[in-house]
Amino acid sequence: MDIAAFEGLLTPGGQALLGEAGAADVSEGALLTTASRLRTRHPPELVGAALTQVRLRQRARAKFGADADRMYFTPAGLEQATRASVARHRARRFAAHLEDTGSVLDLGCGIGGDLVARGRAGCRGLGVDLDPLTAAVARANVAAFGLEDSASVRAGDAVAQDPARHAAVFADPGRRTSRGRVFDPEAYEPPLTTVLGLARTAAAGCVKVAPGIPHDAVPEGAEAEWISDGGEVKEAALWLGGLSGARRGTTLRRATVLREGAEPATMTADPALGPPPVAPWRRYLYEPDGAAVRAHLVAEVAATLGGALADPRIAYITSDTLRPTPFARAYEIHDVLPFSVKRLRAELRRRDAGTLTIKKRGFAADIERLRRDLRPSGSKEWVVVLTRVGETPTALICAARRHQVTAEDTPP
């Protein structure tokens, strides 16, 4: 899809074609037939652009929900775009900091997901992207939500911008190449050190980074936030200047859990807290949320649960108490045994296991092969947790709990 074909979609005729393509069957098996039918009445390049948008919108619903059906995308832009729930979370923080004054310079704005989220939260902003087509797509998304008075987009090089003219900077450096994901922050486009230098030119900033960013890459004075949504870690961000909660000369680690229909839950590192205690398995096993694990906040989660680790190297918490927490999933332990496929199969058969969830941490195993070897055929649902205590491979047979606290869940 080139920029001329994309801009053709924004005309009245292009919009009519988009509506027609959206109502057609664009599955793999029917795509060629649909394209051939549409090309009898529309230019081939416009039909190709319309079908691309329809298929990208279908994929984008996982990130943007119903908003995807009014947005525009490029394949690469969709891959790197921030999930809408995460963008809204960050936008609220920008809006609270700016208090309706000053604008946000969005470097590497992509298809404009964060720019739109901030605009809807009341922040003014300018988006810049190196690729003219991507910039045009972002501009169309701004218009799709009626935000032209508060947000604008232009094509340009991020490193050539002047962040000092803005109240805050948001930067989303490229983390993909033709060979796949980039894990080294200095292989970002632009490199992380370059982006941080630009962001620090403004009074406040935020840089989107990969969740696997090394902790030693977090600069002094920055707050690193890992965000999970729906139980999965989606991304991380470095907050700088007036947007950072870190004291001068220090860094701050934060884990945030987004929950549908509830306020985000957030937890920061406690410098006074030492390593969590180590103890034998108790009544409950807690699996910390990935954001807490990435942020190295397992000790903080354990402290809120009155819990300990069964092994100091593995992020499974055990406790005698069932407590509600958004930062961990709870399981009631029914059996702990040294790992053996034969013995585990016999125990599961005895417990009439049918539906089986298998989890592992610190344990090398092919989950699907193990599931076939265990051959569950009963009627009850169980959770098998595979881990290691010291050098001993261990299997725990558990039942998921919903976190409601009752008198029987709390030991006297």
C-alpha cells in the first residue's frame, strides 16, 4: 500500500469502498474472489488498499476493541502500536501532569495510538514519524476521532526535533527490524541513549521500551514501569523528569496491573525490604503477575501475602493465607511430589483429572508432550505446577482459587 492509494481511501469514493470491503468475506479462502469482484468497479490499487485495511482492522480489534473499525493501520504500525488500555493508562498520567498546559511531542508516533489516547484525555500534542505513509495514517486516525484541534502529525526525523519547545516528550523507538524483534536497547531505532537524550531536553518525558529491558539500562532519576493487561506483560516505559517518581540519583521500579472495570493496581519497590523468606510449601501457591516479576517486586508481593518462596531463585510464593491481590494468581495446593511422569499420571487419574492446566517455572519440559503422556481423561479440573526446589524437580497438584477470603482460608 503506497501513500497515494491510502489517501484515496480517505475520499468519499474510498470510504464507500471501505464500507463495501468491510461487509465482504475477506478470509484467506475468499479473498481472491472478493478482490476480483471489487476490481470490476474500482481501481485495483484502491481495492488492494481497502482490503488491506479491512484485514488489519480485524487483527487490530485485539488491541483496540471496537475503535479498530474506525482506525487506519500499516502492518508494521499495528505490530508496534500500544494496546489501547495501556495507552489510556499512560495518557491519564500525562494529563494529570500537564493540567491542560503545554503540549506533548510524540517522537516515532507510528499509527498514532498514544497520540489519540492523549488527545482524548485532553492533552495537546504533535506526532512525528520518519515514514510519510505512517505519518499519513496517524493523521487519519487523529481525524477519525475528531482530534484535529488538539493533535497534529508530520513526517520527520525524530532526532531533528526540538523537544524543549514542548512541555513533555513521548518516544517510541523502533524495536523491530526485517529480522524480527530487537532486544538490545542500543539497537533500537533511534538507539535508547539517543532517545533518552532527546526526552531529557524537555521538562518531562516517557520512553516506551521492551518489557525485557535490562535493569542496568534504566538511567538514574528514571522510573521504570512494567504494565500487564489481562494477565500478560504488554510493555514497559521509562518515566523521566517531572513524570518520574524516582528521587534524584536513584531509580524506581513499578509494576502496574490493568483490570477491566477497575482502577489500575500499582506497586513500587520498597528499598527497606530485603529478600523474601524461604519456607516449605504451605497451603497456597501464588503465581506473581508478570509485571511484578519483570519489575523485581516479588519480595513486595510476598510481603503483602505474608508469604515466602519455596526456592529463592524461583518466583513462586507460598502462604498459609488466601488474600485478594491483583498482583498474583492463587492456587490451593493439594499435593506436592517429586516429579515423575508415572507417579504424576497415577495421582491425576486417582483425582479424576480431565481438564488440565500445566504451568512451569524453573523447569525444563515440553508442556504439550507432557500433557499427552499424562493422558487426562476424567471429569475434574486440576492445575499442575512444575518447578524446582533446590535441585529437586517438583510437581504440585493444585486447584485454582478466586481470592475470596473466608474464615476457613485463614489459619487461627
